[in-house]
Amino acid sequence: MSLAPTRPLRALAAALLALAIPKPAAAEWHFTPLVGTTFANTNLLDLENATGKHHYSFGGSVALLGGGIVGAEGLVVWTPGLFTENETLVRKSYALAIMGNVVLTTPRKWTEYNLRPFLSGGFGTLKGSRDEFFVVFPDHFAVGAFNIGGGAIGFLSKNTGLRFDLRYYSSLKDFEAIAFGDKGHFRYMTASFGVVIRR
């Protein structure tokens, strides 16, 4: 008499084995509109001494995170009026950061409904514009740049959470611009807050 298992028993054993082997946690998307404040530190011409003041910033992040420690995100942050304080000399201005980042975070199983800290950084483009009433020193630029920052994400429910972020942006190298010095260097920081939608 054969002791070999029948086909149904073999299929059942294979199914149980497959269920017993742990699978990697599925990746999840985070869509996060952001609002914050900006701290600038640049040698670019600042006719109204505006860059040292706080300015609102608006933007968003789209991140792909798995259950492990590595993820990726695209980040866009727009800061209107960065070179404008009282509109006596500068009619309008803005700064725009467009970045692609690598994200390092704690494993999801450690912090599912607690704060999940993260670090992220990468490269992209910084754009800036300043238009004056008298068009004496107009300036528009787009330069290669990097950013680095971090914060934490905490989920209030399965699909909704909050994100806190502190970030530094800087041009990769000096560039031709109207500046105090031979060339311009553009850098600033943002502190931001957003509501995370998880999918």
C-alpha cells in the first residue's frame, strides 16, 4: 500500500505552507497637501529685506512607502512673496521647489498608529522670481538643488493621518544672479504641516 499523499492532500499542504510563509507588507501611497512657513537665508538681492521674514508656503507630497524602511516621494513647495514685504519696490515674487526624494523611516509594524518618524532627501529644481515696480533689478532663475529634512507621520485612522516636516533647501552651486557677492546662492528652510491620505 502506497503511503504517498493523494493529490488533494498535496494541494492542501501546499496552500497551508503558502499561508504560513510571511509576505512582505503591501506598499501604500501617501497623498499629503502641505502648508507651512519659510525661513530664508540667501545672498540674493533683497530690496525689501523680505527673505528674513516668515512667509507662508504651500505644496504637497506624494510618497510610496512599504512596510520596511525605504520609500520614495515627489515633493512640490511654493512660497509666494518670498522677496516681497510691503510691495513698495517688489511687485510680486515667489520661490518654487520641485524635488524627488528617498525616504528612510521605521518599519510600519512598529508604529502603525503611533508617530512614524522619517528622514528624506534628494535632488530637483529651485525656481525663483522677483518683479519690481520700476524694473531695475528683475530676477528669474531655475537652478539644480537638493533638499534634506525629516519629521513624523501619525495616523488617526486607517486612511487618515497628520504629517509634520522640517526641511532645508539649497542650490547645488552658486549661479549667475543679482547678489551680494560674485554669484548667487539660494537656500531656505520650511516648517510644514499636512493631512495624509493613505491608499
